[in-house]
Amino acid sequence: MKQALHRFRFVGLSHLSLLALLALQLLFASGIGAQVQVPAGRGVVRLEATQQRKEGDRYIADGDVDVRYLDMRLRADHIEYDSKTYETLARGHVIFDYNTQHIEGNEGHYNVRSDRGVFLHVHGTIAVARRPNPNVLFSTNPIYFEADEVDRLSDQTYLFKKTWLTICLPNRPFWKFYAVHATLKVNQKVVLVRANFRLLKVPLIYLPYASIPASQRVRQSGFMMPEFSENSTNGFVFGDSYYWAATDWMDAEGGAQFLSKRGWSQSLDLRAVPWNNVNLGLHYFGVEDRGLPGANGVLISEGGNEAHLLLTANLTRGWRAVADLNYLNSLTFRLAFATTFNEATVSEQHSDAFLTNNFRGFSLNIAALNYKDFLTAQPETSIVLRSAPEVRFSSTDRPFRHRWPVYFGFDSVSGAVRRSDTTIDTGQFVERSELAPHILVPLRWGPWFGITSTAGFRGTHYGEQLANGTPVGQGLIRTDGEFSVELHPPSFERIWDRGKTKWKHVLEPKITYNYVTGIQDFSRIIRFDQDDTITDTSEIESSVTQRLFRKTGDGQAEEFLTWRLATKYYVDPTFGGALVPGQRNVFAALDSITPFAFADQPRRWSPIVSDVKMNYTARYDIQLETDYDSSTDKLAVLGLIATMRPYQQSFISLAQFRINSDPILQPLQNQIRLTGGWGQMNRKGWNVATSFAYDTIQHELQYEVAQASYNGSCCGISFEYRRLALGPLRNDNQFRAALLIANIGTFGTLRRQERVF
């Protein structure tokens, strides 16, 4: 050894590699523990062990063997490495690590150059990058697995044979996927072949083929979890859907359900963003219903369909296009098959499509508008209001002369309209054109007093008019003159300190006088929209708004409380003879103070409208609206919405809606809704929520739901009881349950959009 080292001083640099191999041979021959470095492919294989030796091209090591190559590390009791074929054989307590991939087994074969290998009787973990999804229970746990054999096909692909996989802790896994074959593409997906899902070791479902996302990109084509359920209305329910991730900018989900007592249903949801400035969404749901037996035993079908299309596009040169289209062919269908109370009680359908451009203070809109309100379900009646096509051209208020406080603006519209209800049915396309210019003069004397005057006229041509309540094809011209004065008296304010909090109270009065004249024969005008409810009027509206601001320390001032009181005095209580005693009257002069009808007789005063809003930090939000009718000396309308979060995970929402006016004006109503709970849908631990709606007039609980769930680190379970009482068409009880599998989805009958959370 000393002679060899002595000769080393005299050799040339070209013989360094030969001497290094000679030194390695001597070290192996001596059996002394040391680190050996062998060039291989893109790097160097570093080998450490208690005992080492070399036989030709083969390096043999025993005892705490540790082999490293680039990002790979292989440990075992015994390792053999062939420097010519780059093959590595490991036996006894084999441990393989590569980045976030960890494998332990009895035996392993690995090629350091091809990065391929086979490991026998293994278990381990592979961590994958995931993006939190608010719709799915999220876990940072890696994928745990056991397998008879694991083939490493590349640095990102593994083939498991006779394996189970889970993200639960392996000592007590709540659920597992068992599969004959499973392919894992790290940060992409897991593909299972001939697999079954087991909950607490009990097989629940067999999957001949399944693909599970395992990456930050959760969009992946494939069949969704099948749904099994049963209820008294639909019977046994079985369904499934297919999710299609067509491209990066489009995906869709289509499905169907078999309803043993009714028939079958279909659903389709599509989303697309073909360009950065274009968004498209489509939803469809329909039921082919065999029907339920009626009083005489004849099957009565309640099937139907609904659809919603939303398209938004920002075009060139300032143009913007929007299409928000809704379709519902039957209110009976909605009442029978809606899954939530809010969905079932919506009877209005709005469909709007428009193309708009705002330029240099002008606005051009080309639109098609359709409104349908289902009045009754059986027999089915509705009101339809349509304006299509319609072209509207208007301007902002523009200065008449640069130094004069006079501004000019206008609004014009022309199009085809239609109305159809239980008493009126116009032609399909009734021409209506209108021009309404105006002049505005704002004046202000110092910071304390301001007055704004507006004067204009309105001319409207209708292609049809009413004659004895029936539409006739005879034109009608409506003209009027309009004048208004808006006074802004001085506002009053007071500022004071209380501790570290500064308070400010502001009192803002306002008085408005409106005058409209020239509208003759109001009863001959067909009401297509709010523009057609304008009548002669002479009225004074007075209001007082109180604002309470709060500022703590150096923070921003926030509006803590707002209270507005308003009322109107009508100089002309008959509105130019438009008011009809003994029936419900709806005019623009009435609706502008409150949306609730209150005039069935001539009257001087409107109800006193009160609107209180309070925001006490982000945890408390209260809004109270009331209409006090002085003519009947009672509270005609009350609306209350209160949202509270007294603790970090708790929430309470209370709503009451009450109408106590003459039934001629509005049907009596008094509904109370309460929602409360603790936690969130995907929060770890226990989460509970409940909600109900009670009608105090009918003394009936219209809707109630109670949900409870428990979420762990890898899964969760949810239960729900739901009851819907929607009159003679529907009164059923439903029990639902769902298993939430972390990072995968939900299996069961309780869907995300039906949760209270």
C-alpha cells in the first residue's frame, strides 16, 4: 500500500482514474467501512456500508448499506451494485427514497441509469401536491399503500400489484381502496383496475375501473361516484354522471337517474372560457315522469324540464354582450322535484339578452327581455311580459354651456312588446316607441344648501291600447310634462369621544317635489313594464337619514348605523283620475316610496317607510324595514334580516317577513325563517346546522332541515333530515347521508348545493 502511494507522486494526471479504481479495490479487499464513489450516467453513485468488497464489475456491501445517486437514496442490509449494467439489488429492510416518495420492502431491484425498479412486499408513502378546494374535504396526508409488488416505471409513475391505498393513517385506516392493479402518476392521478372501496374493512362498492385525481389540477375526465337513495316520493333512486374535462377552458358533466316510482331524470352542466373575455355556463335538468295516481286512479304526470344559460363577453371597441336565459316549462315540475325550499318557492323566470356600448357620455343598448311569473300551479296560470327586440339610446347629463349650471340628457327606446295573462293577451309584437328628454339645473349656496330642478317631457306611441279591458289594434299616443325639485337642506352633525372610540352622528334631511301632467285615459294604456305605470301626480316626498359612524384608534371610520325615514304627501289623491277605488292600484308614484301596494282608495299620505341597517363589526349585520300605515293605524309591512356570528365557528340567521294590510292589496303573510349552526362543511371535527321556515298564518312548518357531520383527517360522514311541505303537490320527509373522502369527493345522497353550511 505504501509503495502504491509512493508511486502516485510520479504518475501523470491521465492515470488518476486508474489509480482511483485501484484504491477502491484495495479498500474493498480490506473490508474497511468507507464511502465509494462510482461514476454512473449523469452523476456518481456513492456507497457506504459496514463491509464492502468488489468482484469484477460488481460491488457488494453488507451492514447499514446506504447508496445515493442524484435525488435517490437506497438503504438495505445487503446491496449489490453492477457498475457495468447499473443494476442494484437490495435485500433486507429495503428503504427507497426519492423526493417525496418513500418505499419500504423486503427486496428491491433498481437501475440507477434508467430510473426503473421493482420492489417486493412493500409499504410506503407518496406525497402529492394538492390545491385546497372549498367543495371537497381537504387533507395534506400523503398516499399510504401496501402491495405485493411495486414497479417503478419512471420517476413519476408507479405500478402497484395486489395493493391497497388510502390517505388515512395506516395504523387505523378508516377507508381503503383495494385493487388488483393500480397506476400512480405522481401529481396527476391514480388509476385503479378491478378495485373495491372498503369502509372499516367492509367492501361497499366494486369498481372495475376508477381514476382519482392526485394533483393540484383536480379536473379529470371520468365517471363520478354513483348515487343510491330511496324516498317516499321517487322510490328507489340510482344514478351516475360523467365528468368530461375536454380542454383547459371547457368541462361538462352529464348524468341520469332512475326513479322507480316516477321515471328517469337527466342533467347537464357545462362551463367554458374559450377566451379571456368570454364566459359560458349551461345548466339543464329534466324528468320524464310516469305520474302519480290521482283521485280517480289516473296517472298525473308532474314531469318537465328547466334550463339556464349564462354568456358574458367583452367585445372589441367597448361592446359588451350578455345572455342570461332561464326556462321553466311547469311550476308543478319545480314544486315536485326541487330539492331545496328556496328553489321550490321561486316562481319568476327572467330571460335577458343584450348588447351594449357606452361611449362619450352616450349609451346604446340592443336587448331582448322576457319575464314570466307563474301565478298558480293547478290550474297553471302565468303572466308573460316581453320586450324583444328593443333598442335603447340614452345619454348622461351633459353641460349645455360650459359655464352655465344647465345640463341636458335624454332617454329613447323603440321595440316590440307583448303581454299575456289571465285577462289580457296582446299581439305577439306590439310596437312601442318613447322619447324622454330633460334639462337639469343644480344650484348650491355654500356648503349648507342645495337645490336641483329637473324639467322634461315624455312622448310614447303604442301599437295597441285597451278598450273595455280588451287589447285592440289601434294606436295610442301618450304625452306628459314632468317637473321635479330636490331640496338638500343643511345637514347636522355631532362628534364626541368615548374612550379610544370616536363617534359621529349625521342628520341628513331631504325634500323632493314631483309633478307630472298630461296623461289622459290612463285605463287605455297596456302595462308592459314600469314605464307604463306613470300617471299624473303632484306629490311631496320628505325623508330624514341618520348615520352613525365609529372610528377606533387610527383605523378607518365605519358606518355603524343607518336609519332612513320617508313618506309622501299626495296633493292629487286620485292621480289624475287613474286610481280606481276598491281595487289594487300600482303606479310609479306609489311604487317609488315602497314596493308594497297600499292604495285601494284615494289618500293623501303614503305609509311611513323606515329602513334601519346596522353593522356591528363583521359578526353582526341587522336590517329592519317597516311600513307604518297612518290611515289604518297599523304596521302594514315588516321585514327583518339578522345575521350573527357570536363565536368563531357559530352562525345564526333570522328572517321574518310579515304583511298585514287589506287582502285586496296584498295577501296576508307572516313567515319566519331561522338558520343556525356550528362549523363549516369541510371543517375538521363536529359540525351541526339546522334551518326551518314557519308560516304563522297557516300554522304550518313549511320547511325544516337538520344536518350533522364529523370530519377527520382523511374522511368525514354527514347525516341530514329534510322535510318539505309545499301544499297538495308535495309533502315528504327525506333522510340523507354522505361519506366525504378527503381530496376525492362525496359518496352518498347529500349533495354540496343542498347543505345548510
